Amino acid sequence: MIDEPEVNLHPENQIRLMDILAQFVTEYDNRVLITTHSPILTGILNNYVYLHTLKSYHVDVTKIIEDNQLKNLNPEISIAKEDLGVYFFTGDQIIDYGTSQYGVYFRNFKEVINSVQKSGEILTNHIYLAENE
């Protein structure tokens, strides 16, 4: 069990840590329990699922990564949706987010991220308007 591995880690190092943990899980058939509030960690988990899905369709993921210059993606690392469990703890209940070939939709993260981004867009638009009055 690893509690909040993103704490005090630069985003690139968060990705490196997840790569190491994913290899530990997939290559040695281990299990890891991670608690996180990091959209970077949840995003990289989804990328692992996407890579596995593409590989199951015999798609050359290395070519996709190279052609699109996708940084921080290792084509050797992937996780089957069946091997990933994602749960949200509300304090009263445990909600299974479920995983599909399109990864996991982290509802609570997305709602907050979208709200913050929307607020930022509205406020910066008002700055622009104020500057141009």
C-alpha cells in the first residue's frame, strides 16, 4: 500500500514512479494499492489502459507514440482493464468507478478540474476586457 505517492514529487517523477509500479505489477504479478488525489497519476493509469486496449487490437503503439511525439509514455507498459480497480471513498461508502477500454472516468476529479478551469477562463476573459476598455 502506498499512500499519496505524488506528495513532494515533481509531475515527471510522478509518472516515473507510476511506470516503476506498473512494471512491478505487470511483470511480476504483484498487487499494489495506491491512494491518490493526483490527476497526473489517474491520467497515467488511464494511459496504461489505453495502451493495453490498443495492443489487444494489434495496433503498433510504439508507432503512435513516436509519430505523435508523446512524451512520458513507455510502449512496454500497459494494464488490462480487468487488472485495475478504482474506488472512491466518501466516508460513508465505497464507490467502484469501474474500468472500461476507455479507462476510468474520475467523476469527482473531473468536476473539480472543470470548475477550476471554467473559473480561470471567465476571470481571464474579464481581465482581457478590463485591459481593453
